[in-house]
Amino acid sequence: MAPPPPSMAPRMTALILRVLTFAFLVASLAILTTNTSTLEIGDEVFKIRFKDVYSYRYMLAAIVFGIAYTVLQVAFTLNHIVKRNAQTSSDGNPVFDFLW
């Protein structure tokens, strides 16, 4: 006897969480790139921007990679929802998700 087909609930939940992840990554990208600070030393005033801090560049790279990976995962999730052939175990959990 063949196992019953997995329900749509895990797939829709995965899609919703991936879209939410994408939204948070885009929000963090906007916050990071528009971040400025003012530093006053005596009579001098310095404005520090995003590009002046080296560690922000690494953070930017991580956010961009996260956005790219999330977009790829959203596309695969939509494909699996439409085709209803996601590679899942009998209980509906994803078997193969990490592509890199």
C-alpha cells in the first residue's frame, strides 16, 4: 500500500516563512545601507556612513547572499507546490533542502 500524499500545509508554511525571511532581509539591507552616525570630537563634527565601516561590507555581503538564497528557495518551493512533487519523507518533512 502506497503512503498517502503529503499535505499542502508544510509546503505553504515553508513558503510563508521564506517570504517573511526575504522581507526581513530586504528591511535589514535598507537599514544597513542608510545607517549614518554623527561623531563630535571637540569642535569637529564627523558624519560616519555605511561605507566608512569595513565590517558593514561583510554584513552587506551576507545579506545579499541571504537574499539570493531565499529567492532561489522561494522559486523551488513554488515549483514544488505547483507540481506537487516535493521530495519529502512520508511525514511531509523536507528531505533535500540545502543546495550548496
